[in-house]
Amino acid sequence: MATLASMTESPARQRVLPMHLNAADHLWLAQDLPGYPSTFVIQLDFSGQIDRRVWESALGDALDRHPLLRAYILPGKQDLPCWQAAPEQLPPVDWSAEGTPIRCPNGEAIDLSRETGLRIWVRVGVDRSRVLLQFHHAACDGTGAYRFIGDVLASYATHTDVVAQTSTLAPTRPQLLRSRTERLIGLQPVGWRAGLALGYRILFRRPVPLAAPSAAREGRAIDDFPGFLSFSLDRTIAQQLRSAADTRGATLNDLLLRDLFLTMREWNRQHGSGGHQRLAVMMPTDMRRSEDCEMPAANLTSYTFLARETRSFGTPDELLSTIQAETLRIKSLRLGTKFMSAVNWMSRKPKLLPFLASRNVCLATAVLSNAADPSRRFTAKFRRDEGRIVAGNLILEAITGVPPLRAKTRATFSISQYNRRLTVSLRGDPKCFTLEDTAALLQTYMQRLRDSASA
């Protein structure tokens, strides 16, 4: 039976590595700061008991297709930092029984000069299993992570499916990794003047952070990893929310952004940080095109910043209208390329990007990442059970997780729409938020979404 590795140019990682870093890699390395590592997590909840031997074999198959997840960053060509093949065959996998706490013995940060950008914890019960994956953002973004996860599940299904149904995947072309910069900065990169102008808007027209209800914790090292909470809307309310956006001529993402702005204003007012404020949401933007489906896991994400003065909100429908106009402009003009082009220019100045990234300033009040249906990023076709993916003896019940936290950006939200359920995941900065505070902020946002669904 063919394995996933046979669908990859072999040996894949040796064909493209060593390879210089690109702008996105430099950005996330620069933002890898004490207390705020450039890592994100994705959690998979299954019905069924994972077969350890098959799972680890599936990991090896999938990693053969994604060389950057098996790489270190070390000095290389011209003594510049390069992606270089790591000697280990598999990342560290922490196996234990259901309910065993998840710990990072060496801290939450991943040092890419010593380990690869992937860690995995597996917790197995009698009839259910949970997998937590931690990725370094320099090694891949959310889309790349989902494609890797899909490959793992496809290999697992191929080796355990009771009907012997193989999972056909799109081939990977590791050489595409060398063209990532073109995807990120476009064909007409910005010059230094435009880069400085964009930097000024982001760095000096700063928003306010979310009010910290547990500010007495600030500065303390608190191990809450993975530290996020999730809540799902039932299918009826989720559909009503989509219909509410359609009725107003907006997308669901526009409505999610609008309600986040309203939630941030309400939260700050409730916690003594009211009055006129400038609030901002950082929104990841996938820069892939249709022809990039064969690119292995990597970072092809840019960022856009939506900012609003609270005094200019107007009515909720007026706020939605301005957000809709801005998101349309972002898509049509591919404004994400301007941000990454500016980062690309700054990355050529060895000390500039680390200096700017280390400044203790608020660039965004919150992060909102809308992953839509993560399973649509899988390149394999899976059997389904009432909408849920079946991988051998496992049924994928839920996919959750959150983007990285940054200093002064005290909340990072992620939206997923798997199996027709809309799930919101949130991590609050553990130096300012207890889990109870995070739960309260999440419930405030969920109530706002329910109100929008019924309006």
C-alpha cells in the first residue's frame, strides 16, 4: 500500500534545505519574546482510542511532506540564518492517559536553533483521545498546520480503516517553498518611504489594550499552557448569524469583527477603562493562491489592522458598514502584501526588526483569526459520519486552538466552523487575565453574537 511519503519528492527536505529565511520567518523570530513566544496551538478531539504505533508512523509519513516542520534555524549560507534539516525523525510526543496535565518542561517557547517547530501531546482515554499540537509560527501558519494535520489523519486512516479505504492526497512540491517571498510581498514591493508610512500608522497611532481585570498578576510567570477556552454556538444560532450578515450585505467575518469591536468597548467600560478610545483588531490574512495547494506547510500569512475610534462607532449597522467597506478594500487591493513588503524591507536591516518588535507597545487590542472550516484545508478526502471526519477508528469531533499572544495584545480569538458548528476559542494574557476573566470575556462576546443572530 502506498504511503504519503511516496507522494512527495523524496527526500523532500534535502532538496530545498538549507534555505534562507523570508520576511514572515524573520517577523516571527523577531517577535519571539520572553513571556510571549511566537507559537500557536491546535487541539484535536476524537471519539475512539488512538493507536500509538500507527499514529507515530503517520506522523513520520506526514513530516516527509513538510520539510520546515523537520528543520532547525542555524547559520548557513553567507553566515545568514537558514532552515536546515534536523537530525530527529519525529518531534517530541508526550503520551499519557486522559486527564494528565499538559506541561512544557523547558517552557512554552520553542528554540528553533535546538528543536523543530512542532511539539505534540497525546492524551488517551477508554473511548476518546485528545491531541494538542504546538507550532512555531516561523515554521508554518494556521493553514500550513491544518494541511499537515490532514496528512497525519490521512495516513492514519490508510493504515487503520476497516474498509481499507486509502486516502488520496495532492502531491507536495517542496521547491515551491522558495517562492514564498513572491506570494507575500507581491510583484511590486513597497519602497522605504511606503514602509516607513505603514510603520508609522501601526507603531505610532497606537490603540489601547484591553482592560486587565487581574492587573495584580502582571509580570508574574504563570504556567497556564495551553490556556485557552472554547465555546460553540449550536447549528441553529450559527445559521441565524450567517443569515443576519447576508441580510445586511456583509460577510460572516465582517459581523464577527463588528461584534468584537463592540465587545472590546463594552469590556473596557465595565472594567474602568472607558471614555474615548482607539481600538484595533489584528486580522491574519492568508496570502496563498489556488496554485499553492501543493506547497508544504510554511508561513504565508500577512496581517491587516482594522482600527476604530469608539466615538465613531455610530449604530451597530453603521459600524458593520464601515468594516464591510474596509475588508472589501483589503481583499481587492491585497493590502496584506504591503505589510509584508514593509517587513521584507525592514528585515534587510539586521537590528531594525528585532528593535521594533521588542518595543513594549500595543499594536492591536485583540487578534481575530477566522479559520472557517479547518477540515477544508485537508487535501485528502475522508469518510464522514454526520459531518464529522472519520480517520480509521477515530472520529474527529472538534478542532480548536488560538494564535500567539503578544505583549499588550491581551486577547487572541480564533473562530472555526467545523461540522456546521461555530466555535470561538480565546486565550487571555495570563499575566493579566485569570481563566475566570477569560471565560467572562468569552461569554461577553458570545452573548453579543447571540444578540446579532436574533436581531
